[in-house]
Amino acid sequence: MQPYISVISAALLLVVLTQQGSADDDDMYQKPISVPDLFDVNDTTKKTKPSKPKVKGLGQPCRSSSQCLPNLCCLQRQWRGPRICLPRAGRYQRCSEDQVKGGYYLGHCPCLMGLHTCEHGFCIP
């Protein structure tokens, strides 16, 4: 029985050594796994430069006063009405001091900056 065990052990050792010698060394090291980006998160080919915000002129629709030219304000004259860029109030014209949360005014535009102040709903020099 001893001779059979020695022969089997020698044969097994021979098989292991021949497999080890023919094994490719590249399999012994770690390699990064490339996973496809399903949502194109890192796709740099589709990125575009952000466009400059367009400044709105007199009578054009707007969302906030920051979109209008400097001496204009974004005004909503009626509740749920359209918002448009209109001139700021001048001397003795009706005015509004407070913006609505979205950056537009209800009813009247504010006074021209630095020239008048809005007191009791009118621009006073």
C-alpha cells in the first residue's frame, strides 16, 4: 500500500508543478474591473459650456428682475398675470418697495435706484 501512496503523491506533485510552470503570471496580480457607466455621469464628450443668461428688454417676459436690463424690473400687474420687464418708477409715480419671493414685483416697480425713495406708494425725490 505504501508504494501506491508514493506513486499517487508523486503524480499529483508532477501535475501541480506542470500547471504552475505553464500558468500565466498576469493572473497573479489585481486588475481594475471596467464597469460601463449606465447614466453617463463621467462622459466628458457631451459636456457643454453653460450659456450666458439672456438679458430681457422692455416688454419681454421674465421670471425675476435679475433677468431684466438695469433700469427695468420684472413686474406682475395682476394676480396670476404674466410677468414682463417694465421701467422702474420715476418721480411721483406709483412704486412698490418689496419683491415677491421669486424676485419679481406685484402691482408696481420700485423707484429708480439712487434717485428716489418709495414713500407711501409714491417715488419721492
